[in-house]
Amino acid sequence: MTTTPAKTGAAKTIPAGSPAIPASAWWLAALPPLFFSGNFLLARAMRDAIPPFQMSFWRWAVALAILLPFCLPAIRAQWPRIRANLPFLALLGGIGVTAFNCFVYAALHHTTVVNAALVNSLLPIATFLLAFLILKQRLAPRQILGIAVSLAGAAVVIARGDLAALRSFSPNPGDLLVLGGMSFWALYTVLIRWRPLGLEPIALLGITVGFGVLFHLPLVAWEYRNLGGFTLDAASAGTILYLAIFPSILAYIFWNRSVAVLGPGRTGMFMHLLPIFSAVLATLFLGERLALYHALGFALVVVGILIVTRPPAAKSA
């Protein structure tokens, strides 16, 4: 790996609550979980129509085709900097595009969206842990408390207000695959802090997506040989188009920007919104009704995020 913290000059995270943090940073951090919720629901709904590796490959191939007119000029202009950091950028593409998505799509053939959302609620814990191990960022007691409160809110929603239902939760192969994918996303969230200094975000996204699409090819070849392909109809085309635009292009742009401003730990906390958004989408598109436990769970998630992101109280003289 050619990129190191000293060479890339990773930006220092702005302290939470600082006037320098634009309000848009908090909104941008909340949008990727919303897009990922739609990703989970569609992937589960279309699991029998589109094989998982092909779903992930075509999602990112279409996203790359959309990105190319915008990112190619930046890639050409910054090619010397990109070439000097190719191993690191390839690593980002491999873990953040290929591994994360292939694990999740394969998992949704064996587990429910509810179980996947519960396992992904562990993302902030994994992100803070990796930030501690890799970036040497220590966890304050209030951050541990915030993680616990926010995780409790996610559990309330997933258990539909009946926490006793969590006792029957037992991991299956699908849950373990989600856990693996979530770990890759947490690692991507931490490593993105070491992006090459001065590399334009659109160039970073384009090159990492390009590597991600490339790394899909052997997986797709194996899957096609063993499972066959899929029929391109209105449902499958619409699914791939949504996956290419929202949880791919927009989510990654917003996520990378949020990590740059808020840091990996605080940004990762917003993934606790995933089960909340999943419940809202189920209400809108599946006809389910919101209940009191939705409000309680959402309140706990917001409180947990505020505890983690607020600045520490100033010590008195």
C-alpha cells in the first residue's frame, strides 16, 4: 500500500458541535442509511429473480456508466496522484464496493431484512472499534453510552416493541454474511480517512467503483456458470437502476463527504437509522402501519446519536 497517513494528509475531523460544521453534513450522513434501506428491501424482494453477484455487478456497472462522463476528466487530470496510490484505491474498491455488496446480497437469500437490519446496527460499534485500532481514536464513556442507547432504539424497532422477541434471535448463515459485509463497510469507513490529499471526490468515487466492478468479474463468471443469468424485464431493470443511482452513487458521495467532515465514528452512528428507515419504507410501500414503538425506537436512536456527536462539556477552571 503506497498511501500512509503522513503522505495523504488526512483532514482533521472538525469537533462535533463546532460552528465550522455545516448543517448539511448531518443531513448527508442520514441519507445513505435511507438509500441502503431501499437497497435491502429491493434485494430481498428480487432475490429469486436476480442472482446476488450479478445483482451487485450490474448495479455497479450501471453506476460506473453514469459516473464516467463526470469522473473521467478528473481522473485524467489527477492521474499521477491516482497512479501513485493505486494499491490503496484498489483496496477501497475491493472492500467498499465488491465485498460489502456481494456479502449483503448473498445474505438476503438466507435471512430477512429485519435480521439484516439488526446485524447492521452493530456497524457503529465496529467502526469505533476499528477507528480505535487503526486511527488510535479512543472511545469516551459518553460515546459508549450513546452507542448503547442508539442500539437499544434499533432493537425496539426490530422487535416491534417486544424486546422479549430478541431472545429468539439466533444467527444463521445469512446473518453471518451480513456481519461480514458490515465489517467490510466499517473498514471502508475508517480507511477512507486516508484518501490521497487533493484527490477530487468524483475521481475517488470513479476509480474505486471501477476497481469494484473489475473485482466482481470472477464472482459473476462462477455464479453464471452455476446458477445461470436472469431475465431483464421492467422489475429487474427498475431495481438495478435504483440500486445504481441511490445506494451506489449518491450514498457513497454523501457518505464520503460526511466521513471527511464528521469523522468515521460519528458518521457510522447514523447507520442506526437503518432499521428506522426500513420500518418507514415498509409502511409506505407494504401498507404496514406505524406504531408507538416506532416513535420510541426513533427517539432512542436520535438521543444516542446526539450523545456521541455532542462536544464534551468544558471543564470549569
